[in-house]
Amino acid sequence: MALKTKTRKSWACRCGHRNEPGHRKCRGCGKQKPPKRVVAHKRKLATVGYQEWERTSFDIHGAAFEYGACGVCGRMPIGNRHDRDHDHETGNIRGLACTGQFGCNAMMPRRLTTSRAVRVASLLNRHREDALALAPYLPRDLTPERASQIAAYLERVDAYYDQRENSVP
């Protein structure tokens, strides 16, 4: 069995010239290779340490769960750390959430708002089959209990940031 090697991609300069992977300057115009672009929320993840996420998660969800636990279901991490959950619109830290394909973080779509989470939870509690037909983007393993936990999690986050916003003079 042959090992697959990763092929390096060429890069394009603004002048339109395609350059080979090892070159740092454009062979066409001589300008430096531009730096890689980093998405704004990835910068946030890189600048704030995991301990700060744990502290903020405990500040938001602390009355319900112990330090370092998942903010949604309250489980402690097994082996690895929890995922760092944040709002993709505002960049605000929401807390820690279980990792993995079926973890709490995977059950929350990227643009999920508190009002949507509450509606999904109430719909799942009343009519599970209808909810999956109406909202095909919902994870198949989303149970009514987990949906209610996610809605409560997002309500705690909103209450925390509303309180902080109102307490600042």
C-alpha cells in the first residue's frame, strides 16, 4: 500500500502570475506572498485561552453546573477538553459544549438563536415526526430533552450578556 503524500498548492499573485509552492516572492512582479486570511471567529478562538473560556462558561452557567462542565448538559469532559462554543454573529463566548459528532456542540447549528431553539424544543416536545419534516436541517439525533437543554443554555447566555450590558454605566 503506497502512502499518500500531500501535494502543495501553487499560489496566485494579484498580478495574475501563478507561483510554485516554495516561492515567497512572485516570479512575475517580485512582490511578497500575501499572508493567509483567517476568519474573524478563528482569531477569537486563538486569542482567548481555554482557561478564560472555562471561567466565562462558569460565570454564565455556574449555578447549574460545576467548573469545566458542558454548559448544555453538565457533563465533565472525558479525556479531551470540551469544544469552545461562541456566537458566530457577535463573537461572544457562550461557554463550553460536548465534543464529537453527537455532542452538544454538534447539535447546535451555526446560526441558531434563542428564539429558534425555544420553538424547535416546543415543536419536538409536541410533534417529533412533524418537526423533522418541517426542519430537515435539524440533527437526526436531536431529542426533545436535548433541544430543551440547548434552549435553556442559550437563554442563560442571553441573560448573562443582557445583565452585563445593563450594568455597564
